[in-house]
Amino acid sequence: MIRVICASFGLLLASPVWAQPALFQVVNVDAHDVLNIRATPSPTAAITGELRPGARSVEVLETRHGWGRILHGEGSGWVSLAYLDPMERPVVSGFQAPAGFTCAGTEPFWGLSVAPDGELVRHDMLTLGEERMSRITDARRARGRQEPFIYHFAGEGSGMLLVRSGQCSDGMSERAYGWQAVLDVRDEDGARLMEGCCWTEIEAR
């Protein structure tokens, strides 16, 4: 098991360099208006969605000519950077690794969230979708580097989560995520090692 874990983590660490997705807040939008999400980085492109004024944790995966690509629906869309202000990514209380991630994978299906208060909620095929609660006992970034981040957790199951920036696909949609993840879990259902993608949920105001 240790060899398998090390091999999977090694593959993740060896992935191509990818700029970390940054977080933004919607600004300069009237309280009765919205920020349009467009199909392409153009003011004349089709509108595919909207962001409310003051929306936070808008994760920009790439930028192009004053526009930022964000996850939207089953794919992605583009918003004008003129209406976005950078914001700090929250960290896990008491540690230096970021919080606010939602992660998931397929084949097998699994999901989890990492909250700023240190709570880690997860589920997978073996839990039949039932949420299992754990607490993060340690969370760190690689020494002398911006990433990867590792989270150790214990509670209704124990294990570790490794997250680093990198293009990631769930294999089920047109979404192109900006974070990769490896999850190692041990609980009453057994031990399993799973891979997937992470993103940051938008906080509507």
C-alpha cells in the first residue's frame, strides 16, 4: 500500500507546471445589476450565466486579454476582469494550507470539502453517499514551495489528502478544473486510494 501511495503522489508531483487559480470578488457592479458570464472572452459573446454583485471566491483558472475563465454549469465561461478584485484564499484554522476546496472524483465516485474551521466532510461509493465527518489534524504546504498541500484528518475515518494546481478533468463533463487531488482513506469500510479534481465554490452575496 505504501508503494502505491508513493507512486500516485509521485505522478501528481511530476505533473506539468500550472499557475495556481486565484480567487476574486465581484466589484463595481450595481446592486440591481449582474456580472455576465460569456461563452468566450469577448463583450459580444453569448451570455451563459451571471454573477451577483459582491460574489466572493470566484476562482479564475486562466486569463486572456482582460477576461478570466471560471467554472460554470457543466463547463466554463468568461467574465471581465475589470469587475473582479483579488482576494486572499482562506486557510485551515491553525495551519498554513488553504481551505475552501471542494474535491471529487469518478470511477470510483467520491467527494469531500475542506472548511476553514478544519472540518472535512467526505463520501464515496463505499459509504453509499452518506457523509462522514472528520477533523483536519495537520495541514501543510511543501517546505520552501507554494505547493502541494497535504491534509491529514481523523474522525469517521482517517487518511490524507494531497492537492496541487494542475489541469484536471472529471471525465464526465466539459469542465476543466485547476486543481488535482489524491485521497487516501481508511475507515470501517476498508482502505482506498482515489484521484480527482478540486475547485472553490462561489459564495453568492
